[in-house]
Amino acid sequence: MVEIEFEDKIKNLKLNKSKLIVDLMVDLKISPEAYVCILNGNVVTENEIVTEKDKIKFARVWSGG
Amino acid sequence: MVVDCFCGEKAVYAENKPLCKFHFSKWLNDFVNERLDKHLKETEVIAVAVSGGKDSTALLDFTNKWAIKNKKKLFAISIDEGIKGYKEYTLNFLRNFCKDNKIKLYIHSFKKETGKTLDELVNIRDTQNFSEKACTICGIFRRYFLNKYARERGATKILFAHNRDDEVQTFIMNLFVGNLPQMTIKGELGGIINHSKFVTRLKPLINIPEKALAIYSLLNYPNLPDTECPYLNESIRSMSRNFINELEKRKKGAKKNILEVYLKEILPTLKKNSKLIHSNIKECAECNEPSSKNKCNFCELICRFFV
């Protein structure tokens, strides 16, 4: 299971095999333009690979108004 | 397809080429310093408009370091609009940031200046069935106080943290509403510059993608509050943001291309032919602040909401 945090909600997703974050974002309909990826607490690019037991957070790019 | 920085470290940012935390921060610092060198060498007193959000915090941080190195006077200026459940968090962060970095911070509130918070003004709007959006009221008041108090404290330039996405969104928004005059006073060095009461506006981050600033703030300001203005859904900015993000998704480089065409091709022509820039800016009959009309937008709003 991969733990995914997005817009203050956490959900777990079963991954059959490791996957590029950018492909995961496409599946989840999350725009890479609008979110920063934080994989296991570290800021990474969408070109990193996510695997089972990883924790990934998508942090919103814009803030304020 | 994991792509690392040229130094071998893991990349944190990869718009053009992959960069690790160190090289990404160096790239951003070098870029902003180059813009500050270009525009602030002759400026003795610098004001930085800050909200306590990621962009203005980064801008204040970069500019403060630059000002210390170049022996310039700098102060931060912020406006407390009076938005419950939002502004108190960002202002609290800002106060601590300025204290830690020994930066003089001035905060002016709508409540103290006009007797009403933005929340109260929005309430008046709703009961009176006025059509102004919260962002319109907020924008007019904020620009008015920032210019007035930056000038009164001796600043000859005021820095704003508008990033590339902001500028493209504003361009698209002005297209949506057909506001050509507003477009003419945008750009890196903006505002109306032919009046002594207008402080020239500088936007050194105008070529920096919002995502780069978000990454920089996540890496450097972990305590920055992640709050959202409750009036966000009233603005057409969010519509514009979604629109250009969708464009970028379909056509990589769209934002960069729009900004380049706007800054290099459209803006110079607009500035050359602008009635707003070349007209004689008057002083408002009510408050003596500069205005293109007999009564400035601020005083017009005050009359509507306070009578």
C-alpha cells in the first residue's frame, strides 16, 4: 500500500508494481503544475519512483488568495 | 526515469534541468540577485510588500540579504485586511520571521485605517447588494495603503512578489474583462511612474514559476502556514489559474511562452500607446493621493460603503 496525502485527506492505494510519480498523478488527476511531491518527507520531482510502503504527499503550489 | 542533478544528488526541481536542493537554491538566489542588482543599485530605501505567504517571504528573505550586502535601507510593509481565520496565521509567521531576521515590519490594518475589516465590508456589500467582489475591495485598499505608507517612509521602490504564474494569470484575467489600461502598468518594473506620489513597483520574481517558489518555501520555511483566503472562490484568479495550468499540461512551456510574448512583444507596444501612462495623473480631490480620475478608486469605495 502507498499512503497518499492530498488536500488534507489521506488514502491508501494498492500498487501492483513501482510507478513513476508523474503517472500516479495522472491516475489521480493531480496536475504536476499545481502540486509539489513530497516522498517520505523529502521534496522530489515527479520523475521519482513510488513503491509499496512509501508515503507521498502532494502539497498545493499556490497559497493565500 | 529518475533523473538526478548534474552533481549526482537527487533533484528537487526539474523545469529546465534537474537540480538538487543546493543547486536549485543557488540558481534561484543568483537569478533574483541579478534582478535586484539591475533595478535597485540606485535605490536607497526599499520597501517590500509582504503578506506572510510563500512568495513574499522568499522575496523579503532574498532582498534583505541583498540589502545588507549592498548597504541599503529596507523595511517590510504588510496589510492586515481583517479576514478572520486566515490573516492572523500569516501575520504571526511574518512577525516572527521579521524578528528573527531583524527586519523592520510595519503593519497597517483596514480596521484602523477605515474603521472596518474586509469581513465587515463584505457584510455591508451583501446587505446593500453591492456588486464588488471581495478581491476588488481588498486590492484597491491594499494598493492604496502600500503606496501611501511606503512613500511616507521614504521608499522609492516597492517590491512585490508576483511570480510568473501570477503575471500570466493577471494578463489572462485582464483579457477576460477587457481591461487594456491595467495591462499597461504591469511588467517587472510597473505602476504609474510619471507622478512623484507613486512609488515605482518592482517585481523581481516575475520570471520565476510559482512551483519553484513553493519548493523553495517548503525547503526553507517549514513553519509557513498553509492557509487559503476564504474569499478565494469569489475571484476570477482561481479560474484563470486552472485555465493556464490546463494549458500548460497540454502544451509544455505555455506559461513561459505567454509571459515572453506579453513582456517582450505586447507590453512595450501597450506602454508606448497607453493613455493611462501618458495622461496627466491628478491628485484625488478627497485625499490628495494620485489618481487618473477626480476621485480615486479608494475614495469612491469609501463613499459607497460608508455613507
